[in-house]
Amino acid sequence: MKNKQALFLILILSILPIRLLGRGTIPPSCFTDSHDITSLHAWGPYSKRYAGISHIPDMKAGIRFDVSVMPGYYRNRQFIPHVLFESSYHPWDINPAMDRITYRYEMEWKDRVFTDVTYHVLDEDRTLVEMRCVNHTTANQNLVLNLMAYIDYEREQPRNEITKDQIWQQMTTEGQQTWYKATDYILNESVRKSPQYNLVYDGWKRNEEATSESLSGFVLGKGFGKEKGDRVVYEVNILPGREKGILGFRYNTPSGKTATFRLKGLVEGELILKGQGKYLFAQLPYACKSPGIYRLELSSEGTSETALDGFLLRSEEEMKELKIVSRPLSFTPEMRVGKSKQDFVLTYEGCDKAYGIAWNYKESEVRTILDDNLESFFRKKTHDHVSTRLVGNKQWHYSNAFLRPIVLAPETEQTLYALVCAGTSQQINEQIQNFHTSPETFIAQIRPDSPDAENKILSEGKKYKFGQRMLQAALLSNIVYPVHTQGEYIRHFTPGKNWNSLYTWDSGFIALGLIDVDVTKAFECIRAYTTPAGSESAFIHHGTPLPIQMYAYYDLWNNSQSKEALQFLYPRLKQFFDFMVGNSAYSSTRMKETGLLRTWDYFYNSGGWDDYPPQHALRDKASVTPVVTSAYYIRAAKILRLVAREMGLKKDVKEYDQLIHRLTSALQSYAWDEESGYFGYVLHDADGKAKDIYRYKDGTNFNKGLDGVSPLVANISSKEQTERMIGHVFSPKEMWTPVGISTVDQSAPYYRADGYWNGAVWFPHQWMVWKALLDLGEGEKAYQIANTALNTWEKECEESYYTFEHFIISSQRGAGWHQFSGLSSPILNWFAAYYRIGKVTTGFEVWISEEQFTDEYSQYRAKIAFDDSSAPHERTMLVCMKPEKRYQVKFNGQVLKSSSYHPGLLEITLPSTNKPGTIAIVAL
């Protein structure tokens, strides 16, 4: 009978319209070694100065063109939307495609007078700017709009270059490489190898140093050549006709010093780099019998460090003609203002693209502002509304379209438009003319958003829409360019614009948030922090090196079933994993005797929690292991084990089993504190043997907090230990608060109300605990975490319009960076898990190999397997279905228990088994 029911169910699913998940979600073009988010447009919110729209003319150049609309009151208060501090603007609404980017400027709080500026990306060359000015007061309002256009670049941009003369042109035509950058080596091996030897910070090259005195912006410095035996190897391509010539090395050795290198390969001999404290050329002749690829090795004699910029190959006569000249890179454009005085075209020296701006408001004027600090200078000059040239320190140039006054009667609004375009001067002039002639044709090109996302929200989730929209907007606006890593400039999702850098663990959570926004961007965000197998850096490291990319990898699979992504990322993430668990020759993470992990050699912060009490108190960390590193890497091992099993990699499965057993045994043997019911930091002696648990001065466990319960995430504790840790988490006297889980147990003597993490609620580790509770079959407690977080978030967003880092327990209000996404991204995951139709959510122990919904989301079927590194036990699975129906859930024909907190959500209790099977949900 049961078999007949199962067959009948399969028959029903086979004849209904099916929505297959994970098919063709990630374009093939994304499977590259690049660390850039390649699926982004050339236009985007990439500025590091003022909120607006940016255009990247050349990804390799590190140059960015920015346009920012700055509203204000006429002859009164001027708003400057600086991205590095609170300035009355808010990322308001950004669609997943990022071709519609809206900022709201709160001119009179709250929404009494405001301007919404929307940048509609029409194509790779054009963006239409919609400026909607709104007056909800009972008085007339006089507003202004300042359109600011400027170019920006990093300060390491080279200030010199080789003359592009006839010789350079000839060599380029021949295909001969004109300049070899010192950082483009094939091997850079130092005699003394630090723990960072295979994990260079920020993904830079070994010895890489930024300087504008370089011809490329980067040199081999930071002690390069200081130790005898340090060596660097290059591959040099000698073309026909170039078999004989001169090698010219550009370098900077300290004045009075001499750096000496032995050369092998293309040249055999000695290279002497005498120092004058400035960049010079040293020349050596070379000769080879035939064209081809040759190795060139430089081995230091250890006489002095130097900065090596690179080298070039020329004939003796060509070398005599070599000239290094100032590079034409200017922030001052040539500006051509149109006849109507409602447009201008900008061309910048050193930039291949020209840019044009046109607007449809006659009461306007074109101005230039010569200062590098608009937030101070331009506001001071608000009352200088007659001058067309505002001169300050002349350290930067802004081209300004000054639209004024814009008069709004009470309860009215007015929308203006501007066109920003890139291309040749002729192309720009054509676009400007078309805009002035028929602006409606540009407006008609605005692509409407699909209503699908809105229609897939369960009605009970509508109350959270504002906070979700604000967080998505913050997430998608927190992108900067240029960021330098692995020898390239990239666009990078950052936790907030305050952090103009890479951030490893934050970006893992950004990727998790992106899974519920745009799977392709999520994949690229994970890929950005990985390196090909065998790379000199095991992964891209900045900050806390927790394995969040591996957790995102797991969720990416369960949400896409992309085998291409699974196979592409696996060797990269395994390399990441192997380094962090001490399986790399130069990794220092593993304690010699206990095998427990610590990452102090790579970052001061074990779990991202800056002032977490035991970590904050430690002065000598080398012999102390936290719990979170070992626990989280056990879970990472279990995730990669599931992948290896899926891919048939039996040897890898065995390796993960061994590591899981070793770390589990070590935590149980040395870190469990029976007295407190928490795991503790472990002190080791000089031989690496465990001595004791790290205790506070009164003898209590110093780890009563999220680190102390982190083994829940790995699911390695006994039933009694699990119950005690869950008890701590949900006790209002210990870790539970009205706004979520406290980082530190509130009953601990080292708890404080005024800390950064200590005394605050953050979301990232709460997300870990939530996933762990799903794995443990504790669905109600998991819902308590998610529901509390969503309510806390929504209340704060509606109150302040900010997306904060954390919540202060004493006030229950948000705090920290005001336009944060990073570690707050789990809010998007919680919302999707409980309120987005078609979303399926598990802990870390359910592997979805295939799944499908019917088009109406009234039927669901999936093949699932379980993490069998843990003993069989009940687990919780969440599925959001069409809310108008009632459902029955079966696993391998057996009816399963399911419950719901609101229509459409199914909280399913999976059976206590590790045997794979098929789960089916059918409407009754």
C-alpha cells in the first residue's frame, strides 16, 4: 500500500508544471581565477568618497569616475553624502540586478522633506539619474540639487612611466613585452619562512609593497634581498631578433648601501644595485642562442635590502634612448560646456573614456570646485552662490551642475532627470543631444522590476519588508573599487564603506546573505577569497580566519545544486581548510601535542569578537587555544566530507574522518568544564601539552559565552553537554536577552554593559547556533532566535533607517556602523527561511542532491542525504509553500511530523536516520 502511495505521489509530481532549482544559475563566465565580482556592471555604487554612481573605464587601471547628487536647501543647508560617516543619506532600494540604485536624503526628518535619487543603469555606457524631490510639510520649500562629477584613484597610482616613443611602439608591434613587473614572478622564496609564508595578508604577493614611485604602483620591497639565499625567479619571453641585448633593472636601494644578487638562467653573473635612496637603472648584457622562454633567477647575497620595481629588455642603442617621464594622470579635466548650459563633457588625461552629463532643468549653472574636502569646504561656500569657481586647497577637482532653486509647494513633489554617459566625445555629444530632444525615450528604457519576488513573500512576513529592503540595499551598496589583491584591482563587497579593504569572515556572511539575493554574486563572493590549488597564498586572508566561506559553500549547494560550483570551489576550499587545520608545512595553527587549533599568528581575534573577555585579557597567546577555531573547523570538515562523498573522493572522506575524530577527542579531553557547563580556553605548557582551562581571577571559567558553546555548531557534545549549553543560551539570567543571544554570559563576573561585543548582541554566531539547533531537531528554539532577530531588526530600521552592526543589550537599540551589512547579513537568511515561498532551509547536516517545486509551490520533492559523521538523530527542515493549502510530508513513504508558525511555513521533523531518501510534500 505504501509503495502504491509513493508511486501515486511521483505520478502527480510528474504531470504538474515543475520548477527545477539550481539549473543554469551561475554563468560559465564566472568560473575564473579572478577575485573580482565579474557579474557586476561597469556602473555601480563603487565610490569611496561620496554616495552615487561610479563608472570603471578600465578594470586594470584602478581609476574610477564618480557622480554624486547632493541635495540641499537653496542658500541654506547643503547635504554631502560622505560614505565614511553619517550624513543624512540612506541606501534605500537596490534591486538584485543592481541596475536600479536608490538613495534617500532625509532633509527634514522623518520623510517630511526628502529627495530620492535613483540611478538607472541603462547599458554599459549610460545611466539615467532620477531625482525626486518631495515636500510633505505645510510650507513652501526651496531646494537645490548639486551634481558633482570627479575622477578618483588610489594614491599608489604610478607618477612615472616609460616614454611611449617609437621604440616602445615598435616593441609593442613585435609582441615583445616592454616591462616585466617585479611582482610578476613565478617563484619568490625566502630563506626564513614565517607562518605567513603561504598566507600573505590581503592576498598580496610576497614582499609586495605599494608606492607611486613604481612604474606599476607595486614593487618587491619589505626587506626583499635582506637575507642571503632569498631568491626570485621570472620567465622571460625572447622573440626573434631580440636574442641579444640589455637587461635594465629598476630599483631603489637605501643610500650608502649595495644590494648584490647572483643571476642564473638568461644571464649568468652578478647584479650590483648601488643605493642612492632613489630609483635607478642597473644594466647587464644578455645573449641567448635562439628565441624562446627563459628563466631568470636572482639570488640575494644578503648585503642589503632593496626595492625592485621590475626590468626591461632592449638593445644597447634602445637603452640609451630610454626615458622615464612624469605620467599624465590628472584629476583636473578639460571641460566643454554645451550651448544650452545644461550639459558638459569631461576628458581626463590618462583616462581612455570621456564622460558627459546633461540635465533637464533650465534654472542651473555650471561650476567647478577646487578642494578635496567637500564635506567642509563646499558647505562653507553654500552662500557663495554667485561664483562659478569655488577655490579651496586645489587638491581635487569637482565639476558641478548647480540646479536651483527648485520650489516645492506644500504636499507636492517634482522629478528631474539627468543623463550620465561614457564613450568618445562624439558618442557622448550624440547621447546628450538625444536626451535634450526627447528625454522621454530614455525614461522609457528604465527596466521595471519583476513582481515575482514580492509575490513570493508569505503574508505574515510583510511586516518585515522594510528592514529587509534596507539591509539588501546596504548589502548591495557596500561595494568598493579599487581594492588590490593577487596583482589585480577588483570590485569587492565590504562589510561597510568604513572598511576599504578585504575582510575574510565578514565576506563569508556577505556571501550567505547574497544567496537569498543573487546566487551568482554569492558564488563570486566565495570565489573571491579562494585561490587555485598550489597558490603561494592558501586563500585570501584579512581578519578573523574562520571557515565561513565553507558554510556559505554548503548553503550555496543546497540552494542551487550547481555541480559546476561544487567542483570548481572544492579544491580551493580544501586548500583553505588544510592550511587552517595545520596540514600545510608553514601553518602554525595546530598545537603540537593536543592538536587543538589557534590562529593568533594570523590575527589577534579568534572569533571576530574584538573584546571577548578571555581573548582580550590574554597577553601570551601562543600556548592558549580557544574553542571556536577547533569547533568551527570540525563543522567545516563535516561539510567538505559531504562534498567529497558527493564527488566520490573516498581518500578525502577518510582524511576528514580522522581530523573530526582527532579534534573532537581533544575538545572533549581538554576543554570541557564540568563545573560551569561550558567548554574553555586550554592552557598548554612549553611542550604543547594541555595544563588547565583558562580561568578568571576568581577561578570561574573565563569562557562563559558564545565561544564556550561553539561545539554546538560542530555537534560533537554528549546529550548532557548539549542540554547544558542550550540551557545557558536560552536562560534570561545568562545568555538570552530581549534582543537575542548575548556574546558573553550576563552572570559572568567579566560581563560588562559597555563593551563592543561584550554587552552586545551580534547576529553571526547566532546564525551558527540557529543552524546547530536545526541540526539538533530543536525547531522551536531555532525559531525563537530567528523571530527575535527579525523583530529586533525591523524595529530599529523603522525607527532610525539604519542597518547597524550590533544591538546594545541595556538599551535594546542598534549601534556601530550605521550602513552595515557584513555580519548582519543573516537577517536576510532568517527572513527567507520563514517567509519566502520556495525557500528550503536546513542546518548543516542535510544534503539536498536534487529538488523541485511545482510552479504553484503546492508540491515539493527532493532527494536528501545526511551527515553520517554524527550518530542518527532527528533534524529540522524548513520549507515555505503556497500558503492557501494544507500539506502532508513523507520521507521514503513514511508520514513525518510537521508544524507551522504561520500559513505556508512547514517546520518538518526529519526521522532519526542517516540513510538517504526522498522527501515529498503534497497539498491535501
